[in-house]
Amino acid sequence: MLDELRARVLEANLEIVRRGLVLYTFGNASGIDRVTGLVVIKPSGVPYETMTAADMVVSDLHGKIIEGELKPSSDLATHLELYRAFPAIGGIVHTHSEFATAWAQAGREIPPFGTTHADYFYGPVPVTEELSAEEIAGDYVGNTGKTIVRRFRNLDPEAVPGVLVAGHAPFAWGRDPMQAAYHGVVLEAIARMAFYTATLNPEARGVSQALLDRHYFRKHGEKATYGQ
């Protein structure tokens, strides 16, 4: 099972590179085996061009390294916080993609300006609160995960599969590593479109609740009609 998960996590890491979401080593993807509670994640600072499935690092849900000769991604503790808090997710990606990161740096959520957004995110893409000086000086990476979890106190992480960490960058997730990568790509696309929309019309208000519902629920839930 772990060999298969390593391969899927490697593919998710390569996908965010192929789609232009990652420069150099600025990003990572992970996946979890919910049966064993083991997490597979990209190693820290290893070039994507040379990375193999065998390079992936395995940890438990508390950060203890189980397998791997390399150091895990420096964002491991954030991923673990999300896996512990959101039991329905099976994969996470973190990037510093240009437009989503710009919204995060501005401390602005991404409004659902159009139906492309509504197809995948049931409402705005939220932005977290800024970390305090104490949180930054302490367990910074773990506290990054905790601030995401706090932001989702009244949100469904399956209906809103991504977040902007204020002053930092986006995280996205899904039922497995490749769906997490897919949502990361979608998040960057809607961030880019939202930037252009807000630039062209600073007074843009976004889609109505009726249109948001129509587009989101045609792809999600028991009554979804999209696809074969």
C-alpha cells in the first residue's frame, strides 16, 4: 500500500510542477493512508527533476519518521494538522502559485465572481487570520495548520477544498493526492480570473446564491448531473 501511495504522491508533486504552480522547490504534496494513519510527503528541498517515489518520506500522524532517508518537507507539521482535523481528506498540496499567493499576501479572500469558481468552491476561498508573533516564534509550521483549522470552524473542507494562509500562500486538498493537486490548479485559475475581474470592475459583487448553488450542486452531492 505504501509503495502505491508513494507513487501517487510523487505524481501529485509532478503535476503541480507541470501546471506551473511551482518554481524550483517551492511546493509540496502529500497523501495519507487512513487505514494505517501513515502520511507520505515530498522530501525537503529535493529538485523535482531528480525526485523518485523512493525519495518520498513516510511519517505517522504525530510527525515520527517511519521510513525514508531524506528529511521530510518543512511543511509536514501543517499537513499533519489538516489530516488530523479533516478526516475526509486524503491528499494535500501547498504551492506558492502566483495569483493565489498574491491574494494571500493581500489578506483577501477570493469572492465567487463566476461560475468557474462556483463549480469547485461553494463560497469564497477563505483567508486565515495572521499568526501572532508568539505563534511564529513557537511551532510556526504546526501553528500554520492550526490557523487553517480555526478558519474552517464553520466551513466544510469538502465543499471549500482550499485556503489562503495570510501573508503566505495557498493550501488545497482532496480525497487523494491527485485530487488535491487538481484543486490546487483550479484554485490558481480562479485566483487569476478573480484578480482580473477585480481589476476590471472593483465593484464586482460576485454570483448570486442561486447561481452558486446551481453550479456547485450540478457537480457535487447526490443530485449531481455533470459527467458520465
